[in-house]
Amino acid sequence: DGGITQSPKYLFRKEGQNVTLSCEQNLNHDAMYWYRQDPGQGLRLIYYSQIVNDFQKGDIAEGYSVSREKKESFPLTVTSAQKNPTAFYLCASSVPRGFGNIQYFGAGTRLSVL
Amino acid sequence: QKEVEQNSGPLSVPEGAIASLNCTYSDRGSQSFFWYRQYSGKSPELIMSIYSNGDKEDGRFTAQLNKASQYVSLLIRDSQPSDSATYLCALLMKTSYDKVIFGPGTSLSVIP
């Protein structure tokens, strides 16, 4: 089945620790995104990538880093510089603009601070 | 003004009634609009997309778009308890990349 796989489902971070959230897609989409969702709020864009080896900062990139070495993979690292990392993290990929830019989401990773 | 605004709710409707969800936006250049449904603790899933002024129907769902008024709505007919969720309005902004802006969502509760 085609889709987006995020792992782990739950993640706990200790103070001063970097953690990496995995996102893998087999939809053959070029564009991939990372969003953060806090309770009662909409999705805020952290990073996006339109093609392999290229990515851009979104609205709240501070304290986060990404890589895009393969089309299928777009991992997100939450660094120790992110002082309030507790949130629901969603990875998405999309079809091109000409086809409506419909975004498909993974199941999400819920990150908490120990 | 926020880019996409929605009433946070909760909106409560009895089973079988019509639920009406509203969304306003500020970017006049936006051309594509989406409604996503998000169950508690789950990821959003697309239920409707609309690109032209007017109505678009899909089963029990009807999306309405009025670009002049910068207004998008979603009607759910014959509401079911399984429709209870948060509904996110989203739009595609005309930028150098495909930037989708999400509203804060409206919580819908369908009462049996």
C-alpha cells in the first residue's frame, strides 16, 4: 500500500538531547513537509522540501533541522535548541501544484519532554 | 488578520441535522482550498478540495467557495456521530513553493 510512514509514534526527549523523527513515503511525491501541531491550534510549517538535496525553512524552523538525501525520506531532528518541543509532529507529502497540491499525512509522532 | 480563520467551536448538532462549518481567509491570490477532517489524536485526512467559485458536492459533503467574499464553507448533511471531529480549512498560497496554510480548526460534535 502507498503511504507515508512516521516513526516512532511516541517519543520522549531528555533535556539537552537531540531526537530524530523519521518520515518515509512511497507515493513517489517530490514535495515533503514537516508540521507541528499544538493543542487547539492548526498546523504550523517547520520545513519543506521540493526536491532531493534541497529544503527550505518554514514559519517555525528555529531549533529544528532536516535532510533530504533520498526522495522517499525526510527526517526531522529536534535539537536541544528547541526549548518547547512538546507537540504532535506531522509529516506530509504532496502532488504537484498542477494537480491541486493535495497533502497526504503520516500518522504523526507525539513528542514529549521528560 | 490571521491568514485563515475559523470558529473554534465546539459546534454541536443533533444526528441527522446539517452541520455548517465556515472559514474566511485573507490572501486574495489563493486559488485552491481544502477541508481536512482530523479525529482526536490522529492525522488530518482530506475530505474536499475546491478550486472554483460555487458549490462542489461529494456524497453528504458540500464545499462552497466565494472568492469575492474570501469565504469557504463546508456543509455536512445527515450528520452522523462518526462525523464528530475537528475540521481544518486550508488554502494554497501563491508563493515560490506550494505553501498550504491551515486554519485552527472547528470542533464538531454530533449528538445521537
